[in-house]
Amino acid sequence: MKIFVVGGAGYIGSVCAQLLLDEGHEVAIFDNLSEGHRRAVDSRANFIRGELADRAQIEAALSRTRPDAVMHFAAYALVPESMRDPSKYFRNNVSNGLNLLDAMVATGVQRIIFSSTCAIFGPPERVPIDETASARPISPYGESKLTFEKILRWYDEIHGLKFVSLRYFNAAGATEHFGEDHRPETHLIPTVLKVALGQSPNVEIYGTDYETPDGTCIRDYIHIVDLARAHILALAASASGFYNLGTGGGSSVREIIAACRKITGRKIGTIEKPRRPGDPPRLIASSEKIKKELGWRPQFQSLDAIIESAWAWHQKFPHGYEE
């Protein structure tokens, strides 16, 4: 197939592009490099530098590449920032996403795989969280993703645009070539590994008084390769749908830090800070629906395997892609 990967120079998009190419698909990457990295673009892909804010650019790129499907990863994704600047999040994650959908309708591209998030749920009524759980986001970031999911449903009904929305829990880990390098870096595992590399003095733990066994937030970490494989399976979905993606297990902030100490063999100091707004105490996925309907099976269930792959990449690229 020919796949148009929007945001393919970012963390998840770069790994998905790699796996698509490994499986023999033809890949065009559309990215403005505001969050992504030119070095994160697989050399086998056709790279198009462009802006989602400019519908004409997207339409021209789709007309030129004639893809069978679009994978859409381009979004702002920092919960605390969204609490300070909601306009930035709704403008990019919703308005610019509409430009993409309208360009797809105009050029006859009828399938999209959307990068959604567990942040649409907010504090869950129960765990693990399945697709029937109430969507009650507590941040503009989560709200922006939920809004786009609702738009997708209407574009399917009105324009016949088929979609699969994959609600990630916490993507982590790396392949040999592509890993996690955000600006700024806010994700826990790479932040902890920067301390192990001697690039930061301590890890800041935001909130130690949650109603969890050790008082710190619990998250469901999923290996980036398992996440990418779910996107490839979604290309063959027979109908539109929403799927949660995680491993069904959970690790606390303190457990992540302990595992990083064990795997790196390095001293990792911590500083306790107040809670951040918009952080639910516990987010764990039920992925039974995608297993049953699309045949997805995570291959990297252990936290150690995820951290080992991330540590190998960060040792190889200690300063990320910008060296």
C-alpha cells in the first residue's frame, strides 16, 4: 500500500514509518519539523516538508502521492501546556486536522488511522479502561483529541471516510534507529534516562500523595513497536472504530525509576514536587477489543524490555537527533 504519514518525523510516526517500509509499503512523510526531526525520517521514505495549517499544501501532497491511506500523528501533546494555552491545542489538533480531512475528501483518500489518546477519558470510573468507558477529559489536550474523534465519526457518515482511532496509553521504548527525543522532554522514561546519562541532576516526581500503593501516578506503558504494529493491522480493518492500546498492566513513577536504576546500573536521584494539573492517578488499558477484532498481540509485555530498548537508543544517541 501507499501510506501518507502525517507527523512521520516524530517519535511514534518515525517508528510506524520504519515498520511500514520494512513490510514493503510505500511511505510519504508530511511534517513541518516543528516537533519532529529530519534525522528521524527513514531514508527510504519520500519526505515532504509542509504545514497542516495550509490546506492547499496538504491537498497538493495528497494529489501527488495518491495514497491508499493516511496515518495522522501530528499533534501537540503536552497536558500541562494545554492547561496554559488551550488555543494552541484546539487550533492545531482540531482545526489543522480538519484541513487534513477536507484535503482527503477533495482528493478521494478514504482511509485514516488516527493517533488518539487515553487522555480522552480523564479520571476513570474503573480500571482497566475499555472502549465503553465515559469520555470526560480534564485537559484541553484530551478534549482536542476527543473532539477530533467525534469529527471522524461524522466524516465517515457523511463522506464515507473510514477511520480507526487508536487511543494510546503510554508509548515508550525504541527501535535500533528511532527513539524518543522531544523538545522539551516531558515523558517519564527518557527523562529518567537523561539523569542516568548525567545530563540532568534529578528526576522530578510530580505528586506523591495519589491513592496508589506508593503514592505516585500509575500508567500503562506500551512498547513503541507494539504500538506501530497496531497501526499496520488497522489498515486492514473492515469498518471504522475506536480501540484502546495498552498492555493491561501498570507501573508507578517510582517503579519506573527503580527499573531504570536496575537496567542502567546508574544512580538516579529524585526530587518530589506537587501534583500537576490534568494528571489522573491511574490509567490502565483494556485492549481486548483490538485483540479480538484486529488480532493485535503485544510482543513486549515486560517493563524491563521497554526500558532496555530505550536505554540502548539513548546510549547510541545521547543528545538525541540533534548531535
